Amino acid sequence: MTAHADGTVALVGCGRMARALVRGLIAAGHPPQRLTGVSRTGRGARALAEEYGIRTAGTVAAAVRDASVVVLAVHPHETADALAELAGATTPRHLLLSLVASWRTEAIAARLPDVPVVRAVPNVAVAERNGVTVLGDTPDGTALAAARGLFDGLGQVLVLDEDLLEAVSALSGAGPALVAGFAEALAAAGRAQGIPAVTADLLAARAVCGTGALLAGGATPAAVIDSVASPGGMTEAALRRLDEGALPESVRQAVDAAVRLSYGRLVTA
Ligand SMILES: NC(=O)c1ccc[n+]([C@@H]2O[C@H](COP(=O)([O-])OP(=O)(O)OC[C@H]3O[C@@H](n4cnc5c(N)ncnc54)[C@H](OP(=O)(O)O)[C@@H]3O)[C@@H](O)[C@H]2O)c1
């Protein structure tokens, strides 16, 4: 057991990503009393306490006092303030797990000297223990193992060079929203064909879930396409239209826009 593996976690920031994490951790058997939330107005922390039974703290210092792992889950523009509060409250016995986009590990470490820092990019599917979390590689093997320990029960965990994390945030962090956008478009197309709304929504959602299961089982996207699209058939006609409508190029541009935004506000020191 590492020094950070006693399961006490402080969540600094209790919004969308923290909610998904709390839900997944509790579903994985993490005791809610070992999770303490703190948020700027207190609203987010109170909501998580009411819904999941976690503890709340009135200040960042009180939240981290008895925690071994501190999860930083605030927006990039809120991060400098949150780090200023953490600077007086964290010690080398803490592990700081930053979920914040656009803040390089060294920029966070510069504000929290001697505190081990690992950067993580989870996605909201950790709520269903079906997510993927990418950890930024670090020579600190103890910190990396502790970070992995927190996310292991919530889906797949990968370790990649930090230089890839802005692109990973766009592809994987934002991925569920992009895929859900496609599901919405598929359902709308079904409604336009006269399928009742509830049924069209269900069929589109099941198409996404089923495809996800096939891909998770090891099928490549090309193999899934091949298993559906017979030559000259309906699927082939639909796919041709998607290509003409430039779906791949639209998706490439969408990811590129997110990456450019992230680099535009990158904090490196
Ligand atoms: N959403 C995702 O799918 C996702 C995926 C990967 C990474 N991330 C990263 O996770 C971070 C948070 O995103 P989000 O979508 O969860 O944001 P969000 O829903 O807007 O939540 C932000 C939270 O931060 C709190 N906060 C702001 N300043 C604070 C401070 N100084 N001290 C304590 N709490 C403070 C807010 O408090 P109140 O509740 O009191 O207003 C709120 O609870 C971002 O950096 C994002 O890049 C998000």
C-alpha cells in the first residue's frame, strides 16, 4: 500500500467531472465518508453530499487536512485561485491529481513545491465505471501508482506523455459529448422519417451502446462497418452520404478547434 492509498480523497471543485468521479468511485465500493468535497460557492459540494453522502468542507484547507489524495477539478481560469488556497494547505504527504485542462504539471508543481503532482484526463463515462483515464507520465512511480489506484476501478487507465494530453482532452475528455451529438443527430433523422421520438431516441442510443460494446470487444471500426454494410445495400448508401457530407472532416475540425483552444490558454510555468 502506498502512502496515498488509504482512500481519503478531497475533491476541490464539485462540478460535472467531480460528480462523475464520485458516482463511479461509490459504485466501485469507495466509502462516501472517505470523500470530502469543497467548491467555491459550496453549491456543488452540497449537491454531491445530498446525492451521494460524501462529506463537505467549508474551506480548501479543511477539505484537504485529512485527505491523502487531492483531486483538483476546477476550470482552467479558476485554477490559479484554487492553487493559491492549496499552497498553504498541502504537504508532501498529499498527492495532487489535476484534472484541469491546459495546466501543465510543471506549472502546478511550481505553485505547490514538494507536493507530488499527476495530471489525469478522465471522461464522464467513469460514472458508469466504463470510462477511460489517461495519466500524464511522470518519473514519480509512487505517485503514478496511487493515481492509477484511484481510477483503476472506473474503466481503462493509460499512461501517455504529457505532450499528448491537450489532444487527449479533446478526443477522450470531450469524446462522450461528440458521440452523444452524433446519437442526437441519428435520433433526429429517425424522427424525420416518422419514428416516434421516444423510439427514435432509444434506437439511436442502443446503436451507440451496441457499437461501443463491439469496439470494446476488440472489433475495429472498419470491421463493424464491414459487418453491417453489404455491397449496394442501404448502409453503404447511408455511409456514402456521410462521407459526401464530410463527417470525417467535420470531426477532425471539431477536435482541432478544441485542441487549439486548449493550447491558446496553456499555462506552462
Ligand atoms: N466535464 C468533463 O467531462 C471533463 C473531462 C475531463 C477533464 N475535465 C476538467 O475538469 C475541470 C472541471 O470541469 P467541470 O466540467 O467539472 O467544471 P464545472 O462543472 O463548471 O465545475 C467546476 C467546479 O469548480 C468549483 N470551483 C471553482 N473555483 C473553485 C475554488 N477556488 N475552490 C474550490 N472549488 C472551486 C465550482 O464551484 P461551485 O460549485 O461552488 O460553483 C464547481 O463546483 C476542468 O478543468 C476540465 O477541463 C472535465
